[in-house]
Amino acid sequence: MQGTELKDFIVEQLEEIKAQEIKVIEISEKSTIADYMVICNGTSSRHVKSIAILLIKELKAKNLPPIGVEGEDVAEWVLVDSGDVIVHVMLPTTRDYYQLEKLWE
């Protein structure tokens, strides 16, 4: 599973685990690191961490373990690198501060 199919699977999983304000940005024209960036919110650090853990579990169940995961310990911003899709799970205040959408769009 790659590219669009992987992105669709990830978004579906994020919706099921109650991630908020899910935003998909196609970055394939701007960078070679991935095809898509998915940004979403959790309501608390615990929620951010839970979203990331459950997403990782679902990716592993599909035999698509993430390449890397960063930020689980503090859980203000957890990055899940799935190769073609990079997922940022953030607290709303962290998302407002870094404004990744503005940077990549």
C-alpha cells in the first residue's frame, strides 16, 4: 500500500479514533520526503498519544509498520512517518504555534 491508498487508509483510521480537524496536504511537488502530510488534533496530551498509538497499531496490523515515530514521550506533537505519508498528531495550541499548513501549502 502506497501513496493515495495509504493516505486514504490513514485518514480513515484517524476518523475512527476520533482525531479532530484532519487536514491532508499533498507535498509530492514540494519535497521528496513523502507524497502526503496529514495533520490532525487531539484534545489533550493523552488523546494525542492514544491517536498515535492506535494508528501505529492499525498500520502494523496491515503489515505497514512506521519507519519512525517521534514525540510520544511528551505527546504535544507526535510524528508518525509511514514513508509516503507523514502524520502529525498535535495539540491545538502546538498546531497553532507551528502552522504547518501555512508552511506546506
